[in-house]
Amino acid sequence: MGERTVRLKAIAAMGAAALVTAPALADTLVDIESEHVDESVDMPVFKVDAGWPNLPEDMILGQIPGLAVAKDDTIWILTRPNSLDATETGRDTDPPITQACCTKPPHVLQFDQEGNLLRSWGGPQLAPGESTVTGRGRDAVEEGDEQWPANVHGLYVDADNTVWIGGNGNGDHVVLNFTADGEYIRQFGRRQSTDGNASTQFLGNPADIAADGESVLVADGYINKRIVEIAGDDLSFTRAFGAYGDDPTGGTRAEPFDQSQATSTGDGGANTTSESFGDIVHCVVRGPDDTVYVCDRRNNRLQLFRETGAGVEFVRDIVIADGTGGTRSASDVAFSPDGKYVYVADMMNGRVWILLRETHDVVGWFGRNGRYPGQFIWLHSVDVDSAGNVYTTEVNTGRRVQRFVLQAGE
């Protein structure tokens, strides 16, 4: 289950004493591993900014299962304080067990373009309900009606600058909506309540959210295997669909999900032509021209849909790194500002694939598995700002956010 209490830490502005002094950008840009596969098409070229972000000097980041670049080009991340232990956050114990760094971060952090922390918040006290938990992990027992997720997963910041959060921990069958300052607005679903792929009321460990004002799409994908659409005004259920736009099939996962299942071969391996989504429907992303991209990660594919007045129509499968095992490939999707390129985060291979959106052919890629700047461990999320810079986050032991500065190609 993980830690269920996190202190609220509202930071509206950070003074110079609280931040690590940032060196000049040119001094922190580092070359990265990449390959231009199709040289008949221009490819964006990046360097990683090894000095970004500027964290408060006593803060360390945990796993980061959510990332969003807002309309104002601020960068939001969703962290898991519960993924850190006392040896990493010794200043949080009473008394502190370290004379040096560090403290846990709040769950939600917002940065400006320079990487300065603008605000941060999170924790059970911000959502309805209250619970007590005994035990840990799969043996945890919760009593109560607390609505803040036990293990946060998925972040979206909409055009009104409100923040959406999901979760894939034990009982996390809810998406929550907050103001930019962390004030609770509303929710769909309810923790501890799930009722399968046909439910019009409950979710099953939602992984991702995409809201455009008219409706909210939810990748309901760690217990269930579907995309749910709810109305933007009152969050009433509109529809749900599975692979190829058909009714959701493939059954549900027995609760609770744990991270070891992300590398399981119990499903028989990836099936890029499966008639149902695999057992992690990891992302739902609205793209240009009324398109919707769904990350069917465990089947090493994206499914592309187009929104119509009557719902969605299936367009095509987009296979990402066929033959990949382990955590599999397609984890998240983003787009260049001009809509020419699609960026696909590949968790297992530690790469960001660059596709030409017109054909969805591979133009090239950047990154590799590793722990140095420009490398990835459990690459989770990807997004892009208005200048074409790419941002990524990592989970498991990766635990960081990175900024890749566009050099040429757009």
C-alpha cells in the first residue's frame, strides 16, 4: 500500500537560499545517444539539460508516474513519496537520522521553464474521506473511505489549469480533479469500489487521463481493460470502448496490482493483433485532427482512433518495437508543436521513438537504458512544450524528470 500520509507543502515562491544555483544552459547541455533511421525525413535533434530542474536543496524525488506540460509551458510532475525509504529521506524522521539530505517531495510539483519550483502539494488530507492502514504491500489492510490514491499514477493538466490524478494502488479506482493549488473539485469513481469492464459507475485502477473541456477520457487499465469517456461538465458516464473500438473484452486483473506484474510473462507475451487490450492500458492521449492514441503497452502497440460525433472510430495499429519483452514498449505519447512528429516513450528499451505522424513510420530515436543524463530506467511518461523541448519521467529505480532541449529538425 505504501505510505498514506504526506505533509502538505505549499510553495508559492522559492527564495534563492532554497534553490541550487542554476549554471548557464550551455554549460549543462549534454549529447545523447540517438539514431536517424529514415534519412529521407528530417529528424529533431536534442541535447539533455543535465542541470534541470532546480530542486530545493533538501528534496529528493521518488518514482514519477505522471507528467504534463500545461498551456502556459509550466511542467508538472506527479511523484510517489511512498517509493522512498528512510535511508533516502532521513531528515523526515524524528529525530533526523542524517545530518545531510534529504526530505520527501509532495506528490504534485510544478516547475517553470528554468526548472524552478513554483508550487507543490499532495496527500490524503486534500481529498475526501479518511482511512487507517495496517500492514504493507499486498498484505496491507485499509479501513475507511479515504479517496486519495494509495499509489498515484497518471497526471493531466487541462486548459483551465486544473489537475487530474489517477492511481494504480490497492483499491485506487478513482480519478480526482483539483485546482492548481491543490483544492479538491470533484471525482469519478470511488476507491475500494470496482465492478469490471461494463461498469458505468466505477473504475479499475485508472492509469491516465485526457480532458478537453467537453469530455474526459480515462485509460482504465490496470484492473480493467478499456477506455472510459465521461462528460466534462458533470462527469456522467458517456461510453467505454476496448481494442478496435469494440466493447471491452479480455476480463479483469485480480486485485491488487503490484509492480512485479509489469514484467510478468503470465499473459503469454505481447500480441500485436490481440482483439482485446493487454493487462496494462497505460495511456490515452488526444492528438491533432481529433485523434486519440491509446498505449496498449503489454501488446507493444498503440491503437489510433478518431473522435466523431457518434463516438470513436478505429484507424490503425501502430506497433512499437515488436518482440520486446519485460515491461514491454508503448508507455506514453506526445507530439511536436507543429504536429509533424509523434514521440513514443518505450519503457523496456529505454528509448523515445520519433515517428512521422503522417505515416507513423519510424524516423529515429534517442536514449538508451542507463542512469546517466539522457538515459532511462523504466521510462514512463513523455510530453513536449511549445518550443519543441521534450520532457520525460521514470519510475521504479529511475526516479527522475529530464528535459531534452531541441537543437534542430523542426
